[in-house]
Amino acid sequence: MSIEIKKVETKKDLKKFIEFHYELYKGNEYDAPNLYFDEVNTLSKEKNAAFEFCEAEYYMAFKDGKMAGRIAAIINHKANKRWNHEQVRFGWYDVIDDPEVTRALFSAVEDFGRAKGMKEIVGPLGFTDMDPEGLLIGGFDQLGTMATLYNYPYYQQHIEQLGGFEKDNDYVEYKLFVPSEIPEKFAKVAELVQKRYNLKVKKLTKHAIYKEGYGKKLFTMLNEAMKDLYEYSELSEKQINQYVDMYLPMADLDWVTLIEDGNDNNRLVGAGVCIPSLSKALQKCHKGRLWPFGWWHILRALKFHKTNIVDCLLIGVLPEYRKKGANALLFYDLIPRFYAAGIEWGETHVEMETNSNVQSQWQYLEHECHKRRRCYKKKL
């Protein structure tokens, strides 16, 4: 039984690379597959602005002539410089339950990294923090989200059987149950920070996003708020423009809340970008396509809120405003909106397990830690 590794070199290859995930997880009730065109835009060296400072190769594994796995090898030169690393990242890792296929895929990434002078392999990571990251190691019976990875339990066994890999970072995710009333602590803190610090809620319009520059302001602020997170890679201006066009058009602006400092020329200091869960809708898009009927399921979730779950895609507050209680102001504004829309619970994005500042804010809500993810590293 021979295993052959083939590098993605053509558009046909890339199509096969992307579609492998849909085939491997067909019918899986927990996987929320990405849209096909989003995958093309992310992996395309011509379309993804991250290639200003990244380089990558994609590999497919074939066993007895049939595709059996895939993996991406990525070098983010900006992140390596920022964190003083010489790392090659692995991402887009999917495989049948055969450890030898995994071994062949990782050998390809390691060979690529060594040829480029890298000293470590780390992952799963994408080009930047805006891509899904972390191997799922707990919560396999929980519905995935658009912004995260889902994988079978045997992936962890495969990686750890390779030898040399160790835990580099764990992420956790929470369910946050929506109360019928704003928790008293949030209400008191929110009212206090508005009076004492002149912080105020700003709601967006399409005009504000594009004509007044609030789209760029939002991601520029998030750059600053997230700069010290694990392996964070600062977004370039070109990337910011891409993410404004990627995230904000799909968002219900009633569920996007900004915080401004009225004492500092209305400086943007915090933001929460939330969308109705698209997980069930994505499962109904055949091989990630919007046509013929996928668009309708996406539209129903986005515009008509045909879901009882909200995804908290992007939540960030500048460090100097966290201790002032600015986070409470976000929930003070959003909780009544979620409750009115029939939302039962929210899904947090990945949080470092050591990020007690973020996790402490959930103490005033009924919550449940329901997923855990891991990034591994190994010396080359």
C-alpha cells in the first residue's frame, strides 16, 4: 500500500485540496464546513493579502491512487520576526484514519520548513489569527462554527504518535447563555463607566463603515487589542480592507457594537462583532457552494435569524480600557438585542486557556466551557 505526496500546482489541484474536507466530513452532524469561495480566496496566492508577508505550499496525500489527506505548510515572516521565531506552520490538516498518511503529510511540511531555514514546526495555524486555529481535542459532540476547525478525535492520536510534538498552547471556547435581563453587575458597571469615563456605545450604519471609515477603525483597533495574543500577526492595511469587506457586509449591524471614548475625540476603544450562527446553514451548502440552494439557507440565518445561536466573532477592548469595565458596556448593549431575537446562547471565539482577563467577564453569565483546542510544536 503506497502513499504518494503531491504538491498543489494547478487550479484543479487546489479544487481537489479544498473539496477533500467536504468529502471526509460528509454527513457529519458537528462539522460546519467553510464556503468554497472563502477557501479559494484564503488559499489563493493572488487573492489573499497575507501573502505580502507569508509563503506557503499545499500538499495532498494519495494512498493506492485515492486521496487520503491534505496539509498546508505556511511561513508567516511577520509573525516570526515579531515573536523571534523560525517556524513553519501547518494548517488545513485533514486525513483518513491512517497514521502513516499523517506521517507522510507532516514529513512534507517539515522538509519544506527545513529547506527554508526554519527550526520548528507549529500548528494547526493559518496565515493569521483571522484563520481557524487549534486542533480540537475536546468537545467532539458540539456543533462547530464558521470561524473554527472541526476534526475527528483520531487527529490528536496521529500527531502525538509521530513523536517530538508537545503542547504549545491550548484554547478554550464557551457557551454563554442569554439571560432574560441584563445581569445586575453588568448594568451597574456599564452605567458607571458611561458616567465616570464618558465611554459610550456607537452603532454602525453602512455609511459609517465605508464613508466615515469605521470599518478600518474597527480592525485597526482590534490590531492593537490583540497584539499580545499567542502568535498574533498584525494585520496589514490591505488585509484590513479585505476583512472589512469579508465580515461587515454579512453582519446584522444591530449586533455590532462599538465603544468610543468621549474624552478622547471619540476614540474607538472596543468592539463586539456578532452574527447569527451559520453552522446549520453551512451544512446545507453542497460542497460549500451557495448554488443552487445554499444561498437561501445562509440568507435565512443572516437576515431572518433562523437560529437560536449567536457567534461572537470578534470581541476586543484596548488594554487600558479593560480595567475600566468597557467590556460590560458591550454586553449591556448586546444582551437585550439577543434576547429579543430569540437567541438562547452565544458561542465565544477561541480564547487562550491562560487568558483570565477574558474568561473572568463570563462569571456574571451562565456559561459552559464546551470545547478545547491545542497548538503543537516540534523542533526540526
